[in-house]
Amino acid sequence: MCYSARIEHDYRKYQREYGADISLAEFAKLFVERAAGAKVKLPKALDDAFASVTDYGIAEAIATWKRDQMTALEQEVFKQRKRLADAERKLATKPTKKASEEQRIATGKVEASLWRLGDLKRDRWEPQDSRIYPGMYAPVLVSDGGRRLLRPMRYQCRPEDKPALYDRKYPGTYNARRDNLEGFWRGLFGVRHAVLVAEAFFENVPGPEGKNQNLALTPRTGEPMLIACLWSAWSGDGEELLSFAAITDEPEPEVAAAGHDRTGVLPRFHGLFG
């Protein structure tokens, strides 16, 4: 717990249901940097939620990024269709293993690019739009001078006293084990705590015939989960990074029964899961 989660993405709900202020400037920074070419990973649902927000140039940055993505994908489709046509001509005259492989690769890339284009154009919400994975950004609630503040943070925590290379050295730092809070996480534990609002979390658990299956765990009540987190405000080498990790503990009975050995620390957890 937890490799992936389906988060609450609509900032208006945070305002309405949690009384949170929104750090629009920090969200804008991510959208603008991404539009300029930075490798910022955001769930589609966040783009949709902020697409009409004009403050700090947010709407313009989202539209620019989307337009550039669509142009690049259209160019990729054209390139791969030409590659496919060349391979098919070769196969028609003198079949070779190389031409067959070129045909396979080009076909797959055309299909993938067309799917991505369709996904960018889609305007109806689907559950996967709100899924986050390690390395992606999500809205996280923190306490700021007595007020609740919604800030965008990367789902993989880089502690403030650690170098940037820790992202590669410790790729599992999207979770913070409860039994290590006073060890590896001692600089953040008791100092920087946050809450991730999620509708579900997902785990790979043993399935039939020994094959893993991706299991979604959601509250029976339909209420959102409030996952306890640690967060960090890291800076160095001209870079600033807000990031977080979900605190995990021994599994609750419902999750252990499903075959997983860790769960996030949640309030009112018992009896929630089916």
C-alpha cells in the first residue's frame, strides 16, 4: 500500500467539504512548467478540473500543453504510418524478419498514438482519469498557520535532508512504513503531516493460478478515505519540490484477507472494506 490510488481531483470539493484554501500559484507553476516542456506527470482529471481557471495563466498553460501533445501525436501517427507502408511493401516483394518486425512495431505505435489522441480529446470523466502512480502529482491537504491548504505534491517523497539521487536509490519512498517513522523519516515525522483524499486504492495481490491481479479496495460506505501522509518541501540545485508519502502499517483484516501485507493509515478503517 499503496502503489496506486484514485484520488479526489476536484478542488471545489476541497473548498466545499473540507474548508480548504487552494494554492493556485503552486498548481499554476506545475501547469506552466509542463507546458514549457518539463516532465511533470498529472492525472487527466486535474487538467479537466482546472481547465477553466484563468488565474496565473492556468487555463492557457493546460490548453498549450494539450495542443502540443496532440500535434506531437499526429506527427507520430504520420511517421509510423509511413514506416508501416514501407514495411508492407517490403513484405509484399521479399518477406524478411526485419520487415515483419518493422510492421509489428509500427502498427503498435500507430494504435497507441491514436488511443492517446482520443484520450486527450475525450471530455467525459472516467475512473482511470483520477488514478495516481508514483511520480505523479496529486492534491494534498496540509495545515498552514491554522488553515487547511490544498497543495500539489509529487507522489514519491524526497526528504528535505536527502539528495536528489534518493529518488533512484530508494524508489519505494512513495510509502512511509510506520515502523520506520523515527528512522528514515525522522526529519518529517511529527513535523510535516498531510492528508490524501482518495476514493480507492489499488494493490497487486495473488490471484487464481498464482497470477497477480490488480485489486481495488473501496469503502462500503462510499465515503472518501483520508490517508495519513508525510510531506517534504525540498530545494537544491535551483530546484524546488513538494512531495509526499502515504504512511503504511500492518494490514487491516479486510486487506490481509485480500492478500496484501500493508495498508495506509486511515481513520475509522475497521469494517469499511468488502
